[in-house]
Amino acid sequence: MFHPLKIAKKLKACGILGMNARNYSVISALNKRSLYPLFDDKVQTKELAVKAGINTTKKIGLIEYQHQVKNFRNMVQGFSEFVIKPAHGSGGKGVLVIKKWDDNCFTTASEKHLTYTEVYQHISNILSGLYSLGGQYDVALIEEMVHFSNAFERFSYQGVPDVRLIVYKGYPAMAMMRLATSESGGRANLHQGAVGVGLDVKTGSTLCAVQHNKPIEFHPDTKADLKTLKVPFWKEHLLIASKAYEMTGLGYLGADIVLDKDKGPMMLELNARPGLAIQIANASGLKKAIKNIDKNYPKNLSAEERVDFILSKT
């Protein structure tokens, strides 16, 4: 028989951070609302990252108004591949990855062929706010495409895998890697069927893995053993996430990081209200991690010192 109180007690015992507790006890307490518009805008976030010395993807161009869309092809001349995304989008919606193109055809990462008119319409949809938070008018950001590391070749289907790190008071508190699948259309979005792999914050190695909130051991498409996944350059990932604390002024944030095979770890974007599915991927609660940081982690350290502290913990 279904017993809501028993389930609630089990979740509490696991240290699960619920939506209400996240919103009122963590986000409201640590994140100034005046900062949200800045970090809901991917363009401004990237500009801040560059100033802070954080490695991030290069901006190719920006389309702000409908009359600029006709100049789109001129903007990407000299770039054989690129990504188009809404500056105020969320959850991977509206992101279009073009891996090759000519005057007549654009080929996406999932091998779909689009005409210029279809790409033009996609950009117009971005400007209209189709993919933006709250349906507000948006701008289309065009940036370089990431070439993901060969270390993940067996673990992701077509799309670029990324690491999500939850940062609490400057300390990376929980981590997962999101792996694209055929079901997710090559996107690393858990709600669309991507795989979430919980990672040990100290080592970047697999703790457990889920798809559709259910435990799995092997990637559904590549059949790779997910227990063998280990993220290279893990300290550099932690440093990017830790530096985002000083850069943003946010006490609680999500940092999305990709590993380019030539340029190393790169900040993809930041989120002032990161989701809670990372707890399922880790089979562990954020509330427990947060309490541990409050109780046992030193204050007033630099980003480098915070990362060294995490790596030195037994």
C-alpha cells in the first residue's frame, strides 16, 4: 500500500533536497534575484567567464533582430561547423548543432539535413522566444562547436557529453556526467532520455548511472560499461566550477562543463537554479552534501584552495 509519510521519511533519511527546500532554504538565502537576468543570459555569462579567465566556447556571432537573420550565412563564413542556441534557453531546447554545410544544405550532429529556409526559420523561432524562459523575446547565439574528447567516444551517442557540477558556497558539492543517446536525439538532456552518471566529486569516477530515473550499467546504444567511466582533467573541471562562485556571486549554482579534445575543459553555461535530478544519478541527497560543507569545510579560501581541499579529503 502507498504510504506518503513513509516515503517522505525515507527521502529525508537519504538527505534528499526537495524543490521547496531548494527554492526557499538554499536559492533564496544564497542567490540574489537581481543576478538572475545576468546568468539566464548565456551571452553575458560567457563575457564574464572570459574576463574571469575561465575557458569557454568561442562566440562566432549574435543575431538580435529579425532583419539580421538574412546575414546568417555571411556570419558563419569560414566556420565549417557551429552551434546555434537561444541566449535565454534552458534544458537544451532550441540548440541546433551544425557539423557541416554548404550553400544548399546544413547537416546536423544527428545527420539530419536541413535547408537554408529551415535554419532561417529556426533562428526566427529563437528570436520570437519559442525556446526562452517565460517565452520572452530572445537572441540567437552562434558559437564554435565542441569536439568532445576521445575518452568519451564509447560513452555517448553522437552528441557532446557534459559534466554538471553543483556548487555550494564555492565548493563543488555533487557531480554527474550527462551522456547523449539515440532516444535523446544526441542531446545530453536527462528529460529527453539521456543517461545520467553520478560522479565522485573527488575523483571524477562513476558512482552509479540512471536513465529515466532507473539504474543502468551499460549505455543503451554503445553498450559501454558505465562503471569504467572516469573524467580526465578532473581538477580542471573542479576549478572552473569553483571559480564560477566568485565570478557570479551566486552561493548555489550549476556549472555545465565540456571536455574538448584540443582545448581541454570548457565552461558551457551556468545555471542559478539547477535541477535536482543529479541526486538520482548519484543515489544520494544534496541536503547531506550541503550540511557537510557547512559543518566541515573551511571558509574564506580561494577557488584553487577550495579545490585542493576537496582533492585532499580522505
